[in-house]
Amino acid sequence: GFSNYGFRKEVQIVNLERIATLGLESINPKVLFEKGVVKHANIAVKILGNGDINKPVEVTAHMFSKSAIEKLEKAGGKAIYQC
């Protein structure tokens, strides 16, 4: 078997429950790095829908799961894609 891992994209995972604990209105990968939520400032961030969020938060990230988008919008927040 041959596996080519050269095309694999490295991603840092952040759950909604972790974002909710930060208590901020606006979150982006730089803020997540500064708060110690992610370990690298230059690796893509993906937001997953694990946990609940009940305050409107504007989250900027490279990727979102469907459930994360739904929960953010239901709480009055926004999911913004960063290129």
C-alpha cells in the first residue's frame, strides 16, 4: 500500500463549548491562539458543534461543521469563513 500524506491538510479543532467559555463577542484564529485554545497561529482552524452556545458570538475560522453553523446562528451569532 502507498499512502500519500503530502496532500493532507493539518487542521486545529475547536468545539463550540470551548468558544462559549471564552465569553467574547468576536472570535478569530488569532484570538484563539492568544488565549491558548489552539497551539499554532498559522494552521487552519475548524469549529465543531460539540457543546452548546447561548450568547451571540461572531466566529471567524477556516472551516465549520454544519452543526456549529446552526448552533451559532440559533444563538444569534455568525459563522464567517476566513480564506
